[in-house]
Amino acid sequence: MMNIDDYERDAFSDITNFIAQEIYVLAVRKSFPLEFNLIMQLTNNIKEEFNFVKDDFNETTTYEYIVETLINSIVTEGDNDSLLEKVNYHLDNIYPYYEDEHLNHITNLRNRIIESLGKIIKKNSGFQININHLYPPYVLCLNNDYLSALVYYYGKEYIPTEIKTKEGRKISFTNAPYELRKRYSYSNCRTRLIQHEVNTPKGTLKKTLINNGLTMDFTGDQEYLIQEIFLLDFLPDSETVSFTDELRVSINTSIPLDDLEVDKILAIIRCEISSLQRDNKHGKYLLAESLNDLEKASNIPDIKNHDMINLKELHKSHVPELTTFYQAKNYLCGLVILYRNLFIHKYDGTSLEDLFSDFSEELTEVIKIDNSKFTPVTISRGYNKIKKIFINQINSLCDDNKEPASFL
């Protein structure tokens, strides 16, 4: 169970990733306005083509998946066969083919999706964008609200609250008011599995469970195997089982590594070992023909992995000089001002000093946040930090033919 400190650490990793992500989004929007607008137009066209998925069939999740998958594939000039495979895989999982006449609408939905998919691919076959993508292109379409993110994070709304109701006490969770996408990354560590396959015997406990059910007498020291039988019941049966014999690891040391990179590599290796040993263990379960076989399989150790919070801390984005809660608060203020200065008040003559003052007043009077933490001076500090990172981001995105960013 997570404690308050766990929630704090988890939220800090998320907000760090959010700040890094949105600096990238603003940098792309500012440096590549033509390309950004083309992506927005593509997004609108795709949404219009697939509106029937949510309007006629009320399938919002599938609609969002298709739109995002299409945008990421078309903008990065992905392989069409791979795109079709992804969409078909999603459809097969969500909408398997039915013979029931009452479920013909599922078949109709599938057919219309595939038909529209072909239209979009054909129409945008020559789509080309000259951007060094650091994130999946759909990140530019998220339209996250920076003020909402600030209120959520500063108010610590990520910490669950207890609510008293007539039925008793309930725990209430508040989801973050923003979306994150995983940054493209390069790892100095490469892994490869060496595997072999084993044919599944006909008389396994798993096949007995499927065909006839399982009736067995357990001795006193074997009663714990009952829970292993339940686990076996949930494992999918297969004609063959794959086992990993070797994990081969290659680490690029031609570039100097720092402590953080080494920690990431060790975490990757541990995750791989944990995963492959779990899969090998489950493979032994599927081959078990007796309780003794099942007992031997159950004795294979489970390799503990890093908990999710530690993994998120290891792999969170690097944002210079961002290490504390209050620094994150200031950076979020800086994001709000940066966005407003670039895209809301670009031509109306509003000075930065007025933006700092107006935002301070907005936070204290409208949103009722403590004035002492959001003075114009404090907000300006956050803005100056964000501005510096933003300019560096633009300069790293632009090629040699473009002028360095010097417009702020």
C-alpha cells in the first residue's frame, strides 16, 4: 500500500515528465508553425473521417486509439502494413468476429473502420514533416491545460482523500488533468533472449482442467498448491511452450556512462530477468502432469523487481534544476506565462511584468491560492527558468539552417 511519501514521489515524477513534454510541445509549435499546423489539420481530417466510431457506435476508446495510432504512423512515415496490423490487432481484441445476428453491428463497425483506414492512408501517402521527433507526434494534439496542472499539483490533489458516506467511508482518487506520452529514448543497453520450444504433453494438469475439471486429494503439506491450481487455471493453454535459456546483454561503453545511466541499465536487466524467469516458471506450470511437477515449478523463485515508483524516478525526464515540490510549482507557473506570452498576448502589447502581476492576482483572487507563494517576483523566477530550458530545446530541435532562438 502506498503512503503519502510514495504519492509525493510518484506525482513529482509525473509532473517532471509533464513539464519536459510541454516544453517540447511549445518549442515545436513556436519553431515549426507550418509543420505544427499541418499536423493539426491532419488530426482534424482523421477525426472527421472516424467520427462515426463514437457517434454511431459509441466506441470512444477505439476512436481515440485509431486517431492516435494513425497520426503517429502517418507523421513519422511509418510502414502501412505495420499500421494495419496494429489496428487489426486492436479490433480483434475488442471486437472478435461474432456469428450472432444480434451482433452484426460489430462486424459493420470493423468493416467501416478498415474502409476508412484505407482512405486515410491513400489520401496522406505523401505526408512529410521535417521535425526531429522526441515524442510520438500525437503529443502535439493533447491540448493540456497548464493552469489545471498547476492547481492539481500544488493542491496535492493526487493524494487520495477519505470521504464519509451513508454506506461508510470511501477513498476518493483524483486523476491528473493532463495526459502524458512516453518520450522516445535511446538506451546504451541491448538485450536478446535465446529460447527453445517444448511441445505440450497431452496429459498435463492444464488440459485436465480444461476438459474435465480437476479432482485431487491434497496432503497436508500440499494444501498450498490449491492457489497454484488457480494460477494454472488462468494461464492460457498452448501446443508449445517457450523457455528462455540465456539472456544476452550488450552495453555500449564507447560513450561515458554516468551513475543514473548505470542505474537504468541495471534496472532494465533486472526487469528482463524477473520477466523471463516468471515466464519460464509459468511454462513449467503448463507442462506439469502431476502435483509433484506443479510443486517443483512453484518452488522456482520469483525475482523481485523495482517497484513502479522507483522505476518512474529512474526513467523520468531530465529537467535542469528541478528537484523539489516548490521548484515544480514555479516551473508550472513559468509554463503558463510562456504559453500566454507566445500564443495569447503575442500581438496585444501586454508586457511580461503585467503577465506576472495578472497571473498572481488570478491565482490569489480567482483560484484562492495563498498569495505568499505566487508573488509576481516568484512567478518571474519560474518563467526565467522555463524560458532558458525552452530556448535550449528549440536550439536542439533546429538544424544548422535555422537561426537560434532569441525571440524571448
